[in-house]
Amino acid sequence: MRLLAQTSRPATVSPYSRHLNPQWARVLDLMQMNVDYTRCDGAELFTTDGRRILDFLSGYCVHNVGHNHPRVVAALKHELDRHGPAMLQSHASDAAGRLAERLCAKAGGRLTKAYFASSGSEGIETVIKFARAHTGRSGLLHAEGGFHGLTCGALSLMSNPFWAEGFGPLLPHAIAVPFADPDALAAELKTKRHAAFVVEPVQAENGIRLPDHRYLKIAQGLCHDTGTLFVLDEVQTGLCRTGPFLAAHHFGLDPDMVVLAKALSGGLVPSGAVLFSDAVFDSVYSSLSRAFVHTSTYSENGLAMRAGLATLDVLEDEGLGVRATIAGAYLRERLARRLSGYEMVSEVRGLGLLSGIAFGTPRSLRLRASFETLTKVHPGLFGQMLVSRLFRNGNVLAQACGNDFTVLKVAPPLIVTEAQIDEFVDAIERVVSDMHSSLTFWTDTLALVRRMARI
């Protein structure tokens, strides 16, 4: 541990700490995760101190095709070398048209129009405007525990007060209903005050929560019966992360809008998209005078469009949807078999290559006392100590879920190999074994608490 501490970057003297976010740098320092990366390829990260780290976070599901996929890199180089129209904003981009056509075809159903954004949050803002324009209603429904972004509109659709604290009033008429509870949803929809119900097919940040297979289909029907738009946030679940192109395809859904982002451009250029039905789209772009009533500076920029096209090529040509299904099942089977004997591991769950290892309060008095002490200090300490130990001792990058720190998110690039999965399973089992049998895990965590108290 002393060697790793010495090779971590001293963030307190870095330009990042002086001019960006010193608190974030301090968090990384405390967790001994503040390292310099020299090269990132596929599912592997290489540091200046000679370490090779497996990426089982994928930038929160950004790197579906892996880091710096050569075909996406080549497409961007080609676009730059040809000196094409990157940011004219005064022409109908052929690349944007082809990317929109392919996205709509792969999404299927009534999704025949696209709007390009720069992020998932911007996509959610787009959804809010289009839903209100189409329905003439102001109300917005969302599922408890969801995560939709950190702009003010997106924050309005999130129930965890942590993310919104201190930022003042958000959008009015935004109401949360329990996730996977069709009766609660039906009761709220009966008021016919809501423009849209926005929901993730799988709640990634809320502990990789999967609904009952019938829930989303029931929710879609309830929305259509009451004139409320049914909107899926597939920012983390889309682009083959759960197997099919959209997680919606697992459930046979036909939504009014879908939000995509993160993996859309291979993790190399900020990009997002909202897919619509014709009826919803035409509610905003309804005449020549309203042709530019909703737009964004980088909406159809040349680099993002070329990267998006190359990313779709990789997903298709390398069969990454099928690969995600097979590799995800293999990963969860190995995790369940290796971790089932540990009392703090309550469940391994997921879909495709979006999985979670859920931890719970231990039964034994010795472990329970340590666990409860940590959670009383801060609910996220246990999860962050798990992440830190996995990084330091297992050379694996992962993260706890943002709305449930007791669940470790496991989301490697879709190009991950069986050997890399086996390596991850070995690493997490060593950490979990230490957690159950060694005092070191708990003493390290208490030492972290003391260091935090001194800052």
C-alpha cells in the first residue's frame, strides 16, 4: 500500500486542483485512485507507474466498443484530414442524416425522427420541451431512484435529494412514483395532468434494478390510455449494453421517445440523440418559422456524426449485442458461483453487460458492527472502500451505483474477453474474502475516515 500511495499523483499541487475541482482530486487522493494514465485500449488502462488496470466501469457505459477503438479513431482522423464541414450550422448534413436513419431503423417501432444533442442531460431537456409541446400539459412523471442527469430539468426528474440540494427550486409539477409499481403509476396518470412518464428500463444508478417483465409494457399501455407520452431514458442501457440495441427490445416496447448518449460516439466525442415518433416531432417543428425553435450549437457536428456511424459499424460488424448477452450471462454465473458463500453478498443481478453485485448488512456480530459503523459515518463509505480496495489491490476500475452505494456496478466494455472476466472475478473475490476474514479491510476504512476528518 505504501508503494501505491507514493505513485499516486499529489493532486494538491496540480493545475487540476488549482483551477478545476480540488474536492474531487482530494477524494481520488484519499482513495489512492489518483493516477496518470498513459494509454487506454479496449478494456485495459495503463498508468505511468507501469500498472495495467481492467476497466469494468466503461466511463459509466460510455466505452461500449472499448477505449479508442481503431475504427472509430480512424473515422475521426479521416474526417479531420478531409477538412470537411464540421460546424457550419447552415447546411443539411449528410452524415447526420445517415446516422439518424440508422438509429431510427435500429430502434424500430414509431421512432422515425432524431434530434442530436451533446449529452444525455441535454436529451432529457429536449424530452421535457417536446412532451409539453405535444400534449399541452406541464406535469412530468418519473420513477423513484432514477438518474437522468444534472441539469435543472433533469434534476427535476430525480427523487434523490442529494443531487438537487442547494440549487434552489426546480421545475414545478414533477412527481415521482415508485419504480415497477403499475398501480401507483395508474393512479397518477388518471389525473391526465402529465406530459410524459420518463423511466429507465433498468435503473443503473439505483442498484441495477430490473422491473418485473410485465411492468414496462403495462406502463406503456397506461400512458397511451391517458394521453401521456411514454419516454425511455436509455443513456446507459442503449447501444447494445444489455444485449439488443435498446433495452426496450427485451420488453417488446414501442415508446414515444428514447434518449441515447454516452456510448453513441465510441466514447471519443460528446454526443447524444433523442428519437421520436413523427407526431411528437411535428409538435415542435410545425412550420418553416419554427424550423430552428429547438437547437444546440454542437448538435450535428461532423466529428460526432462520423464517430456515431463508425460506432454503429463496430456494434454490428463485431456482433457486440450478442457478445454482451453471452458475456453478461457468463459474468453473472461466475460471480454468483464464487461469491454465493459470503454473507455480505446478497445478490448478483443484471442484463447483458450491465450487472450489479449487491451487498447487505452481515448477520455475524463482528462484521455487522463494522459495517454499521461505516454506514453511520456516511452511507457511501462502504461502497467507496470496496471500489478503492478493488482498484489498489486488484487493478480493477469499478464504481458503486450513484443512488445505492451498497451495489457495485459491473459494466465492462462489450469487447471484454472471458479471460478478462475471469481476472475480474478473481479480483473481486479476493476483496470480498478479505472483507469477511481480515481486519485490514475495516482498519483501512477507519483510517480513511480519519484522513477525511482531517481535511
